[in-house]
Amino acid sequence: MIFFTRLKFLLISLLIGCTALAQTPEGELKRWHKVTLSFEGPTTSETASTNPFSDYRLDVTFTNGNLTYVVPGFYAACDDAADSSCDSGNLWQVHFSPSQTGTWNWTAEFVTGSDVAINGGGASAGFMDGVTGSFDVVESDKSGRDFRSKDLGRLKYVGEHYLRHIGTSPENPNGPWFVKAGADSPENALNYVDFDATPSYNNNLNKIGSKTWQPHQQDYVAADASSYTWGNGKGTEILGMLNYLSGEGANVMSFLTWNSSGDGGAVFPHTLKVSLQEYSNTARNQQWNKVNKDRFDVSKMAQWEKVMEYADKKGIYLHFKTMETENDNLMDGNDFGRQRKLYYRELIARFGHHLALNWNLTEETTLADNVVKSTATYIKEQDPYDHNIVIHTYPDQQDQRYNPLLGSNSELTGASIQTNKSKVHNDVRRWLEKSRNAGKKWVVANDEQGSAGEGIRVSDKRVREDVLWATLMAGGTGVEYYSGYTDDDGDINGNDHRKRGNKYKEGGYALNFFNTYLQPYMTEMVSSDGITSNNNDYVFAKAGEVYAVYLPNGGSTNIDLPSGTWEVQWYNPRSGGGLSAATAVTNSISAPDTNDWVALIKGESDGTDCDNVENVTASHDAYLQGTTLFNSAELRVESGNRISYLQFDVPSTTEVITGVKLQMTVSSDGGSGLIEVFKGNSDNWTEASLSDANKPGEGAMIGSLNTTYSVGQSYTWNLSGVTAGETISLIVKQTGGNDVSFSSKEGSNAPTLLLELECNDGGGSGDCDAVTMTAVTDFPNITIAGFSPAYVDDVRNALAINAGQYKDMFAAAQGSFSGETGIYNIKLTTLTELDGESTYRVVVDGTTVGTFQNPTTTTDYAPAEVVFEDIAVANGATIQVEFNSHTNGTIPEDDITAYSRGRWTGLEFACVDGTGGDGDGDCVALEENGVVAVEAEHFASQSKSDKRKWYVLDGSGTTTPTPDPDPSHHTAASGGGYLEILPDTRVTHSDQLVAGENFSNVPGQLTIVDYKVKFSSAGKYFVWVRAYSTGTEDNGVHVGIDGTWPESGKRLQWCTGKNQWTWESKQRTDANHCGEAQKIYLDVPSAGVHTISFSLREDGFEMDKFVLSKTYTKPSGEGPDEVLVDCGTLSVDDVEANKKVKLYPNPAQNTIVVQGIAKGKATIYDTVGRKVISSVNILQSENKAIDISLIPAGVYFIVINDDTNKHALKFIKE
């Protein structure tokens, strides 16, 4: 009998295993769509003694190439729980939203044991444990606001102040940044009559009981939403509510998922211990005891899921408020334990697959810090999609609650701010800044506006000014509107969003402005209110490039713009639409009237004489409707019907093309949707001869735009893969949406290519011309010692490495540079490959000047480009390109995976300056690999030096002011020199402090010294300074960037390491006068040259050197070497006319003589910035000879510092 029983069990297990193996994924098998795996497991119920929510654990691991997601599953009971309201059965499920196309393999793990769901471990539960399978996912066909669109997809925290849609690149998100505006109220939105086991609970706050959402029945569209209803047509009103919000322009909805014993009391995912009637009659503070704290209502959550699926479709972000202040202390006795773990695991398993959401740990938190940290850590561990984690606070407890959670102190990635309307702008700005300073940028939203009773039930104008634009122009991610309390509306009794319809519309207008005009700049923009004379406006800016100004009452204001060419356009925040015509602006702007307006100011500052944008008009344009040609004043695009074709002759240019945009203007018929631009594979057509037979085929997709297109407005597509000198065909094609008519070249606004060109720093091409070196013809030596051999790919006119023979190895090719000696920007063009991402190195005369790795791609052999800037290249220099084979492990080939072959097609050398510099006579320090070092005495300029001044002390006998009680410390200084702020009148604490003279706690107020630093990459750089402090009153300084003085640069402080040169990077704070680590840093907004400035905090301060580093690593000794570039742009004649400084002979063999400098110090650098001779004193003599006999022949730069200036000259050593 025992044997029979075991045999029977084995047979049943085998049958169940076969069922599990044969199960089929449910849902649309497309990128970003929900895919559900259903398994037949043990038959059980919500009330079973072996708790299905705690004593079983289902996890499914999904893999596709390098991508792996471990997704928690859940007990579903039956396959129609939303409709049947079942509470028992044998069905277990997992929801998954694939981020990549291709084959996804999966493996199920199903274990059992006491509390195994939250504690791990356990034993195999049989059934689907160990079952594997796979399914294929194709590209999404959704468009518009639907989050399932291929270019949107899941929102991800990527270390910036905005979430970013992953788009088509899971490992390197490339979708748009996310801004939001929508509904915070009512918080009990899920207290809905059509949800199972949802009480109609009335109390002193909840006057209406369960919501019907009846006012939104009229907004339900069956054709759009019927598949999301349940139980024979239930849910139409709440689905209509979502459709209404989306239609008005809102893109977010907030809701509590558990408020037992809270204000509303009737929303919870748990099962009831008692009847609905008994629960409804229970006092609020006893409600938590009337539910099963470790068991969940499977049918209710299946119904919630229906609503949330529709939200994804309508582009509504889901703000999960997981509890509130009235009940957040009840779980686990106000600790972190079993109840919270089960609750969050169930939420993540059921709803984590949704594409746009955040987990808010509680509303108006009163949780202890350790509970918050533990909860956030647990959510991050459980959530396979790594969604945004935030917390909400009382207005007067922001510092108390947020400060302990900043930076690496917690897994929080954002703040959900509650504050009074008058404080919104400053509070949002404050927490953006505080999070940046702590080392982890938070996504900061304004999600509740006081007062508690009123909220945003005020005028539309006040909400625009005090809430909506106040948040966005501070740099916040957006707003959710809180609507106060009334008996028939507000945060508890709200049942009709039409009461705030216009506010949602105007929120949509604001989002449209940011999404249409600021997307490329948002992460580099900061609140900059101080640059205008209007104390009531908001300014959001990327300095020197783009400025947005919200004027609440129109009118005029002065604005401090850099010298240059600027234009302003106006946006109406009350009605949306497009921008006004552009008008020139210098230092003031005037709104159209006294209503609120938004100014968009763009342009470029001075410093270059070149025209950095060249416009190219289409040479041919036409469209095909099916196979019928239309060559008229219109270019039409319509999904599946009309495709437009453009042809351009791209001019040759000596400047490097840094960007290309296609600009088209809507003519007679606006529309909406995704419009993509493809590069055509042939140009043998004209607008008169275009046909279905000779039309160019689609190559790589090189640009896309998904928006609403309005008549008369111009739109631009950022394009890639456009090369100077080529004839290019563009195919303009729509996917979904409403058809659009653009103006052709025969119409009023011809299609135009906008070529953005690199401006030569020196104001022209200097004395050298552009040079092109083609891989196949100009690099004859393809067998280089120490490298694998290269070969010629004749089909693609490229050099490559044979990956079949040389896997994970480098080949190299050499050629000789035929151009003039000078400074060049070098553009390398490579070909991307599906098989792998090859790495390339460009080497000039043995020095590596740039490294590049191909991006991932969806198209084989698409061109990729990178520019290495300001490289000194001599005539006859040996140019070497190194390139490797690489596999990304995604494409099977024989018994391994396929390898890329490192294909590249050539180098282009664009002359920056034939004399070798940047045109201002000053060298600039170069950042490489995230680090730059600068000698203090190599400053570019000083200002505000009437009361105190920075002086160079280097032992050369320079006269300096007194008092200066310290002896010179130059002998131990790096490079033999340093700066000191003199005179030094406050040596001890008892000496008189004169604010604004010998002390300033305001950065930028007293004596400023500026340095030019060239950055190869933007980002956060910690500031380390080597200083010499002898007491308590010479140990502080401020640091700033580009004329701004951020909070993170104030009060750099030294307390230890006295009477010696000491590296430090600490900020003096109220909490610690000796300074806190990792708080002194600068946010460098972009690659290129920026001005780093230091200003007086205490006189007598001595500075030897400073280092900017992307890692918080303290330099040792004298620190890393300074690397200078762009030197020597002053010819001898230039200097002669200015300072009577001469250098001769030039060329020279053994010595050079400097004339015209009475006292100073000279340093000599080679053309890549390496110091070859340092600390040569030029003393009281007419002529000074410097020995150069020991340095190799070549081009060099001598940098000479006198009392207050720096001079740079070029010479040739023969």
C-alpha cells in the first residue's frame, strides 16, 4: 500500500510537471507588454493552514543575453479571479514586462517552508519547481502616450534628478526624461464600489463612503477600455476617470494601497476576518485588527491590476502610497518585520511589472529612520525592475525626516514633498541641492500643497505660479494636485476630477513645454532665479546655452546673459500651443502682456567668429501614397499609407560636424504620433522620377520624434550618421497616430538640414587645413609588431581584424600625417556591429590621444563617430589606430558567440589652430580619466582685488604687501611656487575681524582667482586643495564654477595638518566646524573649457595646487601632474605688441632666451601637455638663457608667470 501511494504520487507529479512544461505565456509578446506565466501548483486557498502567501515562494528568472530579471510570483487561485471572485484554486502566476526583443529563457523556482516567501530557504515544492521554457518577443507596435511604446517603456532612476524612460536600450537608457502633472487627491481612489470586499466606510472625514466615480461614466470608451472591465462590465466609471485624466493632459495618479485605521479606512489588499458590515461599523483605530495581516484578497488585487493595466495604456504614472501617517506605525508594532515584508512582496509581485511607478513608503511619515531604511532596502532587493523609491513628509518635518536618508544612508531615490503653496519653489530647490551635495541626486516632486483644508482649490493662476511652474522651474520632476477637504470633494470625498479639469489641462501645457523644448538640456539645467531683476520670476537654465523664464505677471525684466547672440520666444502657459516668432534679445525681455508667460531664450555666447550652424535645403523632396508619386508643395506622412523622401547634398566643411538636425514645418494639416527618419540606401532618384521601383530602401533609423504636430510650427529631428560631403536620402515615415502634412521645398518652408559645426577656438582655421585619412588608402602598414594583423574589408571600405583567428585581441594600422603642424580635432568613424562592441585607440607619435568603444546597435555596420579635441599633430607624425575583436555574448556562432571585427573607415583632422593654441595666450589644464590637477600659480586672471589680492610666492624675490607674518613655503610647494592672499591682518582669533575685508563668508565677494580647465566629460568632481595653514584664521576658502558659487563649493576648511602642505576636501558646517567629507564638489555641466574660481574666506590663505576628481580620493605628496593644453597661441609678435616679451632664437638648439620679463618663473611643456622643464627662475636681468639641450627635438611651449600675469610662447627645438 505504501508502494502504491508513492507510485501514485509520482505519476501525479509527472502529469503536473508536463502541464507546467506545456504552459504558454499569456499576453502580447512584445517589448514592454505584460507577459504572464501561469502554473498549476498545489490546490489551496486564501485561508488554508499552509499560508500560500508566506509558506510558498515562486520566483521566475528571465534571461536574454546580458539581461537577467528574477521576478517574484504570487498565488492567483484561478485564471479568472477578477471576474469570478474566486478565493481558492491551484493557479500561481508571475507577471513580466520584457525590456528587450528576442528570445527570453525562463526558469521557475517553487519552494515551500515556514515563511519561505520572505526568509528564503525552504525545500522544493514540486510542481513547476525547476521547469524551464522560452518565448520570443518582438518590437512594440504602440505609440503616443502609451508607456508600452518602444521609445518609452519602463522609467528608471539613472542618477539624475529625473527618471528616464529606458526606450530601446535596457543597459543604457535612451528614452525621454520624465516630468509629471496630475492627481494626488483623492488619496482613497481605490475605495471603489466595484472592487471586491471594499467596505463603504463613513466617518467624520469620509462623508460619501465608497466611491462610484459616476461622474466619469461619460468618459468611458468601450472600444478603448472594455477589455479592462471585470465581472460582466464592472469598472467602467474608474476606467473613465483614467481616460479623462489622460485626455486633459495629466500623466500621474496617486492612491493609497492600505489605509486600514487611516483617514478613509476602506482600502487594503488583505482579506477580511469579519463581514463587510462589521468592518464598516468598526471604530477606525480598530480596523487593522479586523483584517488578516498576512493574507491577501486575490480577486480584489486582480481587479486593481485591470485598472493599472489601463493606466499604462493611457500614459498614467502610478504613485503607490503604500500607507499613511495614521497607520504607518501599526505593522510589526512600528518595526520592520514579517507583516511589512509580506505586504511589499505581494505588491511587487502583483504590480512591479508596470512601467511607470514609484513606491512611496508612507504619506506624512512618522516612521523611525531604521524602519524607513530597512523597508527601502527590502524593496530594492525584491523589485527586479528597480523602481523609484520615495517618502512623503509633513511640511515642518522635512529636515528631520529627509536628512538621515540622504546619499548612501538609504536606498531612497526621491522625495515626495508636502509643503505650503508659498514655499513650493524653495523647498523643491532645497532638496534637489541637498541631495546633490550628499552624493546621490534625488528625484524631487511636489505631491501635496497646503493648507490642509484648501490645497489647490484656489485660482488657476495661483496654482500655475505657486505650484506647477514653481516646481518645474526649480528642477523638480513635477506635481500632483492635492485638493483639501470638503464634504463632497477633496482628498477623501473627491469623486469628480472635472472640478479641477482646467488645472490638469494647464499641467499638460507645462509638460509639453518641457518635453518639446527642454528635453535635451534638462539634466544640465539648474534653478537660476538670480540672473534677472524680477524678484518674483523663476529661471531654469543651462548657462550659456538655454534659459527658460516664467514671468508670473508678464511685463519686462532685465536678464544677465553672456555676451553673444540670443533670441527669445514666448510660450503661453494658459493655452499651450507653440512658440511665438523669435526676436533678438540682449539684456532685457518683455512679455506680450501682463498675464503669466514663459520665455525661452537660446543662442550662443561670443568667443568664436565661425558660423556654427550651416543650413542645407533639400535638393529633392516628394512623397509616395502607395505607389503614386506626389511632387507638390506638401510632404505627407501617414502610417501605412504615405511616406516622404528627401535628398540633401551635404557640403564639405573644414569644421567638425558636431550635430545634425532635420527641420520640417507643418503646413496645412497637423497630426500626432511617432515619425522616424531612416537613411536611404541609394540616391538614384529625383523628385520628378521617384517611384516604387527606384525609391531608396530603408537603412538605419537615424532619428525619431513622437509628439503632436501643430500647423505652422517647426519640428526638428536629431540625426546621426550624416557625413560631410555626401549626398544623402532620408525616408520620413510615420508609425501610428494621425497623419501630418509638412511643407516641401516648393512650399513656404523647405525641409532643412541644420549642420552644427565645431567652432575653432582661435577664431578660424589658423594656418592649417583639414586633413582626411581614409583607413584603406592612408594606413598602408597593417601588420604592426606586437599586434594581430589587420585586413581590408573591401565591401565596406574599412579596416578590420579577423575575429575568427584573433578573438579578444587588438590589431593596428599606421599611416603618416601629411598636414601642417597644428592643433586638430580628430574624428574617428567606426562601424557598429551586432556581434560586439569593439574598442578603438588613436595614437599620435606613440601617445594615446583618445579611446572609444562602439555603442550597442540594432543595425549592422551603422557609422559611429567620436571626436578627440585639441590634439597637437606635427607634419610627418605617425598616426596609429588600434582596434579589437569583441563579443557581447548574444549571438550564437558554432559553439561560442559571434565577435565584432573592429571595423573603421577613417580619421578626419579639423584644424583648430595652426599656431597651436586656443587664442588667448593661456594654457588650460586638461582633465583626463576623471582627474585634473592645476598648479595654483598657473591662474588665468584675478578680480575684486582692491582690498586683498592673490600673490605668487616662488623665491624669485617678488615684493608682496605686509603684514605677512609667515615665511615663504615655496621650497616644499609643487613646482616651487604657490599663491597667498595678502595682506594678512588676521592671524589669531583675537585679531580684529573685518567682514568684507579680511574675512568673507560670502563666496565671490573678495579677491577671486580664475583658472581655465578643459573637461573631457561632464559630471560631479570633488575638489581637493593643497594648502598651508599655520593657525585658525588662514584655513578657509570658497570654490566656484563659471561665475557661480554653489553651496557645495562654500567654506572649504582645514583643521588638521598644520604647518605643512596638506590636501583637504571638507566643508565647514554648523554641525562640524572642522568640515564634513564629500561635501565639497562642483557639478561640471558639459565637456569643454570651464572657469574654476577661488575666492577669499580668510586672508593669509596659501594655496599650492588643486585637484578635481570624479572619485573621492585624497591625493598624496604633490598630487598628480598638471597637464596643460592649448598653449602657445601668442606669436612672438603678439606678445611683443602687448608685453614686450620675446623668445629667441626660434628654432633653437641648446638655449633659448626670454626677454622682457624682469622677474618670474618659467615652465616648459611638450605638445601633449607633459612638463619637461620646470621651476626655472627668471631674475633681475635683461635677458635670461634657459638650457634646452637635454630635451628631444620637437615643438614646445614655455609658460612664464610674472607677478600677476601668465605668458605662453611656442618654440621649436632642433
